[in-house]
Amino acid sequence: MDTLDLNSDLGESFGRWVLGDDEAVLGLVTSANVACGFHAGDPTTLRRTCAAAAARGVVVGAQVGYRDLAGFGRRFIDVAPDELADDVVYQIGALDGMCHVAGTAVRYVKPHGALYNAIVHHEEQAAAVVAAVRDYSTDLPVLGLPGSAFLRAAEKAGLRAVPEFFVDRAYTREGTLVSRREAGAVLHDPDDVSARVLRLVTDGVVTAIDGSDVTVRAESACVHGDSPGAVDMARAVRSCLEKAGVVLEPFA
Amino acid sequence: MDTLDLNSDLGESFGRWVLGDDEAVLGLVTSANVACGFHAGDPTTLRRTCAAAAARGVVVGAQVGYRDLAGFGRRFIDVAPDELADDVVYQIGALDGMCHVAGTAVRYVKPHGALYNAIVHHEEQAAAVVAAVRDYSTDLPVLGLPGSAFLRAAEKAGLRAVPEFFVDRAYTREGTLVSRREAGAVLHDPDDVSARVLRLVTDGVVTAIDGSDVTVRAESACVHGDSPGAVDMARAVRSCLEKAGVVLEPFA
Amino acid sequence: MDTLDLNSDLGESFGRWVLGDDEAVLGLVTSANVACGFHAGDPTTLRRTCAAAAARGVVVGAQVGYRDLAGFGRRFIDVAPDELADDVVYQIGALDGMCHVAGTAVRYVKPHGALYNAIVHHEEQAAAVVAAVRDYSTDLPVLGLPGSAFLRAAEKAGLRAVPEFFVDRAYTREGTLVSRREAGAVLHDPDDVSARVLRLVTDGVVTAIDGSDVTVRAESACVHGDSPGAVDMARAVRSCLEKAGVVLEPFA
Amino acid sequence: MDTLDLNSDLGESFGRWVLGDDEAVLGLVTSANVACGFHAGDPTTLRRTCAAAAARGVVVGAQVGYRDLAGFGRRFIDVAPDELADDVVYQIGALDGMCHVAGTAVRYVKPHGALYNAIVHHEEQAAAVVAAVRDYSTDLPVLGLPGSAFLRAAEKAGLRAVPEFFVDRAYTREGTLVSRREAGAVLHDPDDVSARVLRLVTDGVVTAIDGSDVTVRAESACVHGDSPGAVDMARAVRSCLEKAGVVLEPFA
């Protein structure tokens, strides 16, 4: 029987500013990438999110990012690798503390935003994130883009490297993401998106933007929760998979 | 044989800004109150400080404070108790993460600056800090002012409450600190200060500002390291105690 | 003919986090209290808000606050008066810069959140804010609570002190605000609220929580815009006043 | 008669953390690049520095940088140009406010650290800084590296573009700076350095790292003040120039 993990970014509110519908998303996903305070997530939000995840049996991962509240971690920062590694350890530790008092623990690590994108190619920063995770615990898997420098470095370091699929993004025939700058890069129809994810799980292939079939290896699928439309799409994906008998369970 | 712990604030640099001579102080104390990033301490400084403490056998405590880099945690902030508790857990977790990769662990908690002073009397904030420590681990002692609401709440909650002595501060005949606003509140002569600490250890008494003897119970003595003069005083205290056969060892 | 100013807090988004419907509110008020970056408001939000205000003929005031993004400026901070004054000058200057490139200028100052509340009674901080405004420009009026230490200090310093009315708050028979902790402190019905404001403008009196009439002197009325319900209430108030022939115009 | 401006970075303390000997440096330079709070500089430091500069007749410039206290503005951040422009306006306005209450005004703009380096080549960020300055005031000159994209864009926009010379940096035969990674890139001898500056002023040439003479056009020379050695070097340079009859005066 086929299985899949569904992951989503959570805990991204900050003080007075609320972002996303964490409660709704926690009812749909199996893994929660919880912010760690550097790009988003005040301690009270983090504790509440971790407790809610624990109550629903959703696994918590540390969504580590650049130290940049004003930019929401979406701007590349040329941090020295040693400092980046320390920033990542700090964030994992902080979230692990919040998890601990909420009755759970950090079970994986997924970089956020510009850091996620940078370490697709930036070898030094990729190595820094991997070194931080490995120093913290060799038992923590990392979640990232298939074929990225990050996942390669993680595997080399003996970490479990988990590739993910983006449910609402178009893929090239080479199996990479179509750039957001190109037309058709982002998919909007919940039914189309659901059918794609189901095909990925059952057949291991996705229809690329040029109509060809491309093989994609993924153990988790990333859904969004930062708008009502995003929650609806996540709900459609989950529902479609469940009807097809796919078992939704955490990868970690 | 008499024993005493010497503690000092460390890890209070931030990025480009260096504060204190951590290396020198680590050679003198038995317990390091390491900042946690909210009032001071970037992750790289914290990791380095924890590693240096571990290498010298100095025990690490989490020096938790208000979220206030601009004020260095020295300004009272009227944080809601629940949020304060979450802030404290976050800080302990973050430092514990840095300790973990540096081969040690957080072994106690000491509030910093305005938070330290507030919870001498502020029952709600005192209870919040205690709740945070207890939720994180009931095995973590807390270090504070003798007679404070904080130590009382900690004892009630089943935590080990460790009273400390300020080597360079004058005491009233009631055993409380003379306010910094009064003349003679701060002592400057290393020999005087050393003799006071020795008398505290051997006799359990201190000469109060009015000349009377006052009983003070303390398991740790706090020394400073943020100026060359402060390091010299810490060195004098340690040397005096060692010559008198006092065993300097961590309380935790 | 009767006139009134309507003021509201604006520009309180920060990076990815959006707060309030600034466009809608700018269509209803005559004065915009624009955040200055210390409790909320990134530079891009500020510039856009100032430009939109200028385009609609809405006057801009500097909504200065404590340096506390995590607490949204809603927590009292025991800042030293000299430092508070400098923080206030910095904020006014920054917003004036944004106004300047947006074709307008800071025309008044209104403290925000916990600072607003603190300087109702806190003489030193009230004096610090007044000193900052006066040092920046003696031509800037300040907006505050009638009877507050802040407005008294402002008048003494030769600044124009403008008292404001809260449209959705209950008043005591002494003309002070009923504490939010008490039942009935906040009013929710747009029609009731509109009728109160109209009576204040035409008769200078408000019905207090105990049913008695109380005289309230106010040159501006504060409306909110941080929720759809708040915008609806502001719209109702404006509509009611316009129908009654009250001229809505900036106090500054 | 020959003239030269001497500029230096000032106002880079932050709260408890003191950096540099601003008083000493203000006695030596003619232009002070004062931090604006984004990479360094709390409001109280800024006001004090601006007042001290005004008292000594030293001209104040806005030393604008990336929003990055933890990195001291020394890490490239891929900020969107529009947001960078707004960040720059905010900083100029804030410092201008501090200058205003200190009896002076911002008279020029000099980017700091990683931003300074980025806009040597990064056309979009260079254009953004130029647009910000121009929107704020077309009367403000900018200080930068000779031959940089920044100075080119500034000239095109009608701003006065002032090239500067680094007194302690080696130059290539093409007149560019030798990279810090190469041996001999930084000069340490105060006498050598002074002689170089004097030759630059009198002859317009510098001895390049390969021994050849290279023509360098500069209206200002940058000296450092963040260490006792740096202050000594600045003093030597000033003294040498004064003995030679060079008039030290602000370029702005």
C-alpha cells in the first residue's frame, strides 16, 4: 500500500501579527515545519503550535531560516558558514525546548525560504546546515529539494535525506521546478493538483510543463496554509489521497 | 572543609561587539551564566563560550533575560507571565542546543539584569520563570537573590533554589543589598572584597554597611568580568579563597 | 458649524505580516497615526502609507512607541527618560523622511500602546516624550488622553496639546476611560457609537457608564481599522457625522 | 593650496556595547560617517555623536547599511531594490532627526560595509541607494569607491559623486583596491601611510602594490577609529598633512 507524508509551514505568526490558519492545517498534514524565531515565530506561538501538533499526532520539524524578521527569511544573506551553522543549532535547540515542554520533540529539519533556495546550489551554506544538524543529532532527517546540494551533503554526512514534492508547482522535463517567473509555474486548480499528487504516489511520475512524463522521487509533499485558498487546496489533496487508499503518515 | 561556587556572567558579546574577557573569567570561576541571545549573545559567541567552559570544567547555566538587545536586558518590561515563561523556555532550549554541540549541557538557570531584579518582588514574573524552568526540567537548580520571591517560588515548585552572594556589594543589617543609589553600595578594593568573601564562607557572616554582623546564606558568589578591574577583583577573590583552603567547586 | 478630526492607527504591517485595511481607513479618517518602525511598520509600508495619506489629503502624525516588535509596543518598558526622548526623536525623524519622499510631512505626534498608557501618569516618561517633540519642532501638536500627565507637560512646554475621544470606549462619570477589565468597557454597536460621537460634537457631553452625563473635551476622535468590524464602525461614525453636517477636518 | 577631507565611521556603539573612540576620532577628521541604527547605532549614541560632531565643526554624513545588527551590516543581503531604497530613506531621515536636535544636519551619504561593497558592481542596489538619496534631497553628495557603479549612477542622477581614498589599503596598478585576501592588502605603518596620503594630495598618484605609480582621484580619505592603533594612524596622517600645509576641510 502506498504512503505519503504531507508537510506544511506553521508557527509563522509573530506577536500581534497572525499568519496562516495553523489549526486548520494541523488537521490536514502529517508533518509540521515549525518556524524557530529567526524569520518568524515568537516563543508563545511556537509553544502553542508544538502543543497543537503533539495533540494531533503531527510530527514537528525545525523550519530553520536566516535571521531576518523584516524579510521573513526570504532574502539571501551571505552569512559565513560557521555562523550559519551556529544560527541553525540555536534555532533547533530553541524549538526543541518549546517541543519538550509541549510534550514532543524536533524530529526533522527543513530550511526555510531563501535559505532553502540558496542551498540548492550554495555548497558552503549547504554544508553548514548539514554540519549543524549532524552536530545536534545524527538521528534527525532533513527535508529538501530532490537533487539539491543540501540533500547530497546530508547523505554524505550520514543523515537521512528526504526529498519533497511541491504540489502546486510545475516541473520541467528534467524534474526541476519551473521558475516562478515563467508562465504556468504555479498551479491553482485543487482537482488538477490532487490528481498530480495521486499520480506521483501511485506511479512515481508527474506530467511536466511540456506534457512529457517525468519521474520524481519524493517521500513528502509540501502544501501551503497561508491563505484560505491554500487551505482548501491542502484539504482537496488530502481528501483525494485518502479516497484512493493512500496512507498519510509522517516520514520521520 | 569549606566549599564555594564562583559564578559570573559570560557570553555577552554580540556580533561585532565584544564585551568582557570571557577567557580570563573562565579561568577563575566554577559556574558560567551564559547569555541566551535575548539581551546579549549571538549563537557563535554562545557556542564558543560553552565549548570553552566545557574544556575547563566550568558548569554552564542559562542566563535568561528580557528580549531587549538595545537595553541589554536592563530595563523592566511588563511582559505577560505566560509570554515570559515561553521566552524563558526558548532561551534555555537555545542555549542547551549550543551546549549540546559543545559537549556540555545547561545545568542551572540564573535570570539576568532587570528580570533578576524584578522577580525579587514581582510574584507573577517570578512564578513565570519558575514555571518555565520546571516545565523544562525539574532537575535544573535556579540561582537568585536570598529572600527573593523567585527563590521562594522555586522552592515551592520543588526546584533547588540556590542563594548567591555579591562579592562587591554592601549589605544592610537585614541582609539585603544596599541600593546602588546610596553611597558605599559598591565595593572597589580587591583585598577588602576577598576578606569579606572568605569570612562569609568560614563564618557565614558579613559586615553590614552599619558595621554590624549579618548572617548571609549563600552557596555561590557572583564576580564580574566586564572590565579589566573586574577580572582583577575576581582573581584576588579566587586566590584568597584558595590560600585559605576553600574548595571552589560548582554548586550544580 | 461643528468640526471634528477622526484619527486612526495605520502603517502597522511589518514585512510579510499585514495588519489592518489601511486603504479603507484612509478613506474615512482625516488624520493618520502612522507607525514609525519601533513597534510596527517597515520602511516600505511607511512610505506607501504616507504616500496614500498624502494622495487623499489625510494628515500624517508620528505614532511613536517603545522599541518592541515582539510585543507590538503594548508592554511597558522602563526606559530611562533620556533614552526614551532619543528613541522618540529617531522615530519622528525616520517617519518624517518617509513623508518627505512621499510628498508630505509629519504634522503631529501620538504615542502608541503601552507608551500612550504609561504617560497618562508616568511624569518622567511623559516629560521625555514632550522634550523629544519640542526639540524636534515646537510646531508639532501632540495627541493624547484628556487630563494626562502627557498633555499637561506638553502645554507647559508650549506645545499644542490635543485631547482625543475614544469612540468605542465607555467613560466614567469623572470623564476617564473605564478599564478594559470591567464589563461594558468596550462598545460594539456602530449606531450607539455613532450617536455618542455626534452628541460629543454637538453638546460636548457623553453618557457615562453609570448613566450620568459627563463633559468631555476632545478635538479628535480615535477609530480603529485593524478588523473588518472596526472598519465598519469607523464608516458608520463618519457617515453619521456627515449626515448631521459635522465638518470632518484635520486638527493639525 | 591643496585640500583634503578626512572621513571616518562613527556612532557604531549599540546600547551596552561600545565600539571605537568617537571622541578621539572627532578631533582628527573633517567628516563623520555616522551609523543610522540598521547595522549599528542606538538613538542615544547617534544624538551624542551628532552633537559632538556639531560642537567640533565636523560635518555629519549618513552611514546607511543593511538591516543586520547581528552581522554589523557586513553580510550581503539580497534586498529587493525598492525595499532597499525605502530602508535608506528611513535611515537618512532618522539620522537627520538626530542631527536636527543636535544642531546640525545630514550633509552627505556613505553606504556601509557589505552594502558599500555590493554597490561597487550591483547595479540594481546601486540605483536603489541613489534613488533614495535623490528622493530625499538632490543636494546631498554621496561618498563611494572611485569607478563604482554607485558613483556612476549618482552622477547620472545629478548627485555630486565624491570618490574616496583608503589610507591603509594597497592599490593595484589599475587603481583598484587589492583584495583583503591577498598579502600586503592592508598597510600598517603610520609613517608609510601618511606619506602615501600626502603624495596623493600633492601629486595625485599612489605607489601601487607592484611598485608602479597609479593616478587616483579622491576628494576624501577614509581613516579608521575602531582600535587604539587605528586612532594612532589617523593622528599620524592628520599631523603629516598639516605639517605639509594641506588644508583639511569637509568636502560637503
